Amino acid sequence: MEHFEAAFARIAGRFTRVEPRRRARAYLLGLLGLLADVETRSCWQLAEHAGETSPHGMQRLLAEAVWDPDAVRDDLRSYVAHELGDPRAVLVIDDTGDLKKGVHSVGVQRQYTGTAGRIENSQVAVFLGYATTGGGYTLIDREIYLPRSWTDQPRRCAAAGVRSRCGSLPRSRWRGGCSPGPFRLVSRPGGPPRTSSTAVTGICGGICRPAVWATCWRWPRATGSTTCTPLGPTRADRVAAGLTRRCWNRRSAGDGSKGWREYDWAWVRLDPPPDEDGGHHFLLVRRGRRDGKLAFYRCWSPRPVSLRELVAVAGRRWSIATCFQTGKGLGLDEHQVRRWGSWYRHTTLVMLAHAVLAVIAAHERARPADADESLVPLSINEIRRLLARLALNTVHSIAHWLGWSHWRRRHQQRARTSHYRRRGQLTHRAAPT
């Protein structure tokens, strides 16, 4: 609990009155599952298990209480930078959607969302993730996407409490605030949109250029994209087809749950677009070892950068998808609020709860002296399960819950070892050369 108390101490001063401060603490404990093993993280259930007689207090915390979610977001960044700060970290930007019913929740419309893999009535938000070289990663910023069906209707925005500073927001933009912490590379979505309403623009504002070493973004439909090579505009898939065997380099995109994620990589220098003269532009191509499937990345750097660094930023995009998965387990998609301000408040508190778990996981991985070779490292989900069981222990002993945790981790380690043996890898601890 000391990690939770340290994190909450950073934001406690943002609540000037004691009542919202206590409710914010109870809200965070409920998100972490330390009050009860609730099915959803709605104000009704959180208030019930926090011992309150009605959900009005929790609802007031999200809707009417005086506190600034952007200031809490800044405190969250400071906490992550202090606990996980890494000069070689990667900032990862991506969007996720929540399926909705009705038309009154802020930003909702029929639009493409990767959650469903098709066009649905949904609410889309863009997040900024922080991924370190040591395996620690969490979310440090958030923005909700307001489509034109909202920004072209001021009364609709006003009814949802949308602030006038928004104007017309593409999906979406990062307002900034305090520094996101030390980092070196940025990975963001880009390329041709799947529909006209789902174009994802860069949300990292001015930090991408020229403050970082490299920016890398993936093309969702790269085979239909053209790129400016020294020989003229050419489709990306045709560029890849013309690469010789000597152009490909086998490198790992990082250590995954089933071993090193090895791919064949190639890169091609590109001519800068007409509106950009500075820096270095590359096309990075990833090829699967087994199926030969290709993935394409556009890269930019203000100075020469190595292939290893570009592979590092491209290979760390998976971290934000994992953050979405674990974050939704904490209630990231269960806010059950309609208004603009309430969405930011709930989402910011979920991000702080996720950061607490990420810091605990990172600290556990940093203790090699106590590591058990027969167990996989503690994951965020396993830590959340343990915290909930230990805090809510009313039936079984602590040894019972710890025994089940060791059984799950030992089983996962056996499966991982078997996978390495099938792939002919003698060890998963030494990085491939």
C-alpha cells in the first residue's frame, strides 16, 4: 500500500476540501479492487462498497466537486517520471473506442473503432503512453475525440459541458501541460484513414520536432500508400518487393510473453515531403519470419539514427495496447458518464490507478536477488488480483491466495519455457545479436 499512498499524496493537495479528497481516495481504492471485487467500476458500486448510503457523493466527485483533472494529470506525469523515468523511453500515442448506446455521451457518433473492428456507435479517445526500456509502461495523458457532428453544434457541446477552448478538434490533440518525463523516441499512429471520419492526426504537438531523436508512425493500410523515394513516388509494398536479401536485418522488437519477438527489418531513405525540408526521413519495413507478412512505418529524425533505435520505437507500440487492456480492467471503459468534465475526471483517476500498478510491477522486476527462476515476473493483472485478495481476505488465509498466485506464475513459466524449447531458443534472458 505504500506505493498507493505515495501516489495519492501527490494529488491530495488538488482537493481543497476534505470530503472530495476522501472520496477520491475511496474512488481510487475501488478502481484497484481494494474495496470489493466489483463487476463494474460505476459510481453506484464504488459508493456501495465504500460504505456510503447513496452514489450522490461519488457522482458529485466526477461532476461538481472543485478540482482540476489536468492538474492531477500533471501530478501523474511527475509520479511516473520519478518512479519510471528513463532517458531512452518511448512515448506511444494511439486511440481506443468504447461502444455506446444513445447520442448524448460526449463525442459519441457512428464511427470506426478498433475495439469493434468496424463502424459502430462509439466514443473515441486518444492516449499517450510512456514505455521504458525496462518493461515499465503506463498511460500519462488522454484526450477525447470530438467529431464535426459535435463541433459544428455549439448547443450540443454546451449541453455536454464541453469547454469553449476546444474549438474543432481532430482525433485529437495533446494539450501539453508539464513535461511527460525523460524520453527519446515517439511512436504515433498515422497514414491513410480507413474512413474520412477516422483520420488520426498527431496529438503530441510540438514535442515531436525537433526535440526528439526519432518519430515513428505506422501506416494502417501501407500497401496503398505512396512514398517519395529518390527515384520518385512509389508504393510502399513495391519498395519492399524490390529489396534484395542483403537489405534485411534480423532484430528483436522486444521480449514478449512468448519469447523474443524477432522479425526481419529493412529501411529505405526517403526524400522529404514538399512541406518539410529538415531532418532525415525513412521507410521502415517489418517482415514476419514465418508468414512473411509486411508492416510499414514512416520515420523521421532531426539527426542520423540507427536501425536499432527505429526498431526499438516500432517494437514498443504494443505497450499501449496492453495499457488499454489492463486499463479497461480497472474501469477505463466503464465510466458511465456523459459529460465532458466527468469523462476527464474518471479517466484521469483510472490512469493514476494503472500507474500505481505499473510502478509496483517495475519495482518487483528490479529485484533480481529475490527473483525465482521458476516464476514469470509479476504482471499488472496479477498484482491487482493479489492486492484485491489480500485486502478483501475474509474467507481464506493469506497463504491460500499467495499459493494460488505462485501456481499461476509457475504454470505460465512452464508454458513459456516449452515455447522457447520449441523455437530452439536456449535462453530468453540474453538478447539476440
